[in-house]
Amino acid sequence: MTRIAVIGGGRIGEALVAGLLESGRLTKDLVVVETHRERADLIADRLGIRVTDDVTDAAVGADLLVIAVKPGDVDGVLASLGKAELGDRDQVLVSLAAGVPTTRLEGKLPAGFPVVRVMANTPMLVGQGMSVIAPGRYAREEHLKLVTEMLAAVGKVVAVAESQMDAVTAVSGSGPAYFFLVVEAMVDAGVGLGLTRDVATRLVVQTMVGSAALLDESGQTAAELRAAVTSPAGTTAAAMRELERGGLRSSFLEALFAAKQRSAEQGASVE
């Protein structure tokens, strides 16, 4: 039986707990730590689980300690965990705090304490997240398997070396914002072509949903599916020519490089 303590009852923490409860993965022995009373009461009523404001109390006996707070609040959580009797069993710390390296976490925990760093994204709020995990120095294969099983309740999971986390942040962590910007631009263009905003929004959103499902389920690459839609000298070819002329590929390349660099800078600033 696995006990999970989620420290932080914000949207991401609540989404993870809700996904675990709905999927039945691991166990329903869950506790959330939330210091804001109104938010704590809301989570307790909505999910029907125990909510406490005491990190130490929640940590005792937990197999997975999940930090789901903002990076600036991590030190406070670690200080509270320092008061708990950690390390007397095979516990694992899982950090969803963006930009916080495993070495910083390990340095404030008992020697040899296993840590797994996670970069998740906001689609986990609807069970379609992309979570990327990176092991710390002391995390073993069984720890990664357990963390993967937990995160699979809210989407898909892949593992990388921690040195790749800045690139992961640029691609999938920030990725939803790029997608929403493209949707916004297409809706505005549709309005410019004479459609109502409601109709343009419905057309674009369903086109994106359907296209993503086709890409996920067809077994074909994005390039192959794009080619199948692009008839020679047709309407799609005309549109693609303008997108290429506008530098779409190079813009994405530069954007992701900038995001990767900023992620590295932020990670350095919190060490």
C-alpha cells in the first residue's frame, strides 16, 4: 500500500490527487498539505480526502512526498520536512517545482535520500499532461517506476537525464502557451475572413483536438500527415508557402532556444 503526501494544494497538486482518485492508481491513501484554510476546505470537500496544514504530520509514513509548490516556497517546505523523521523507510521525494535541481533538494535532506525531479505541464488538469522525470543521485529504478505510475494518472510520462530538463521545459513545459498562441492567431484570422468569433473558435479548437488525436493514434509522423493534407498547388500549399515565408520554423527554433536559456538562468538563480 502506497501513501502519498502532496505538499501544495494549488491547481497542479489538486489535479494530481484528483487523477489518482479517479484512476485508482497506487492507493487512495492520500493527504494534501495546504496552509490556506479556505483552499484547504475546498479541496477536502471536493475530493473527500484529508487536508492538513502540517508538513511534518503529512510526511510521517508517506512513501511519496510530492512537492507541488512554487519554487520560492521550496525552502520552507524543506525546512519543515527537516523536522520530520525522514529516512527511516524507503521514502521518495518528488519535486514538481520548476527549475529546482535535485542537488539542492538532496542537500537539505538526510544523506542518500532519493529525489525525483518532475517537469509537468498544465494539460494534466484535464488528465492529458506530459510529465518528464529525472532521477537524482540516489533514486533507483523502483523509485522511478513508482513515480511513473503515479504521474500516469494525469497523462503520459517519459524519463530523461536531468541535464536535459531545460530543453524539456522549453518544449513541453512552456509548450501549451505556444499552442494557445497559435489557436488565438488562427481564431483572429478566421474573424478577419468574416467568420464570427464563436464559429472561428469552434472550428479551430476542434481542428486542433482532432489533429492531435490523429497524430497520436495514426502511427504517422507530423510531416507525413501534413503532406497528406497538402495537395499540389492547392489551398493548403498556398498557406504553407506563406507560413514558411514568414519564418515559422526559425521563429519556433529561436523561441525554444530562448526558453531553454531562461530556464537555465532561473535554475542557476535558485541554487
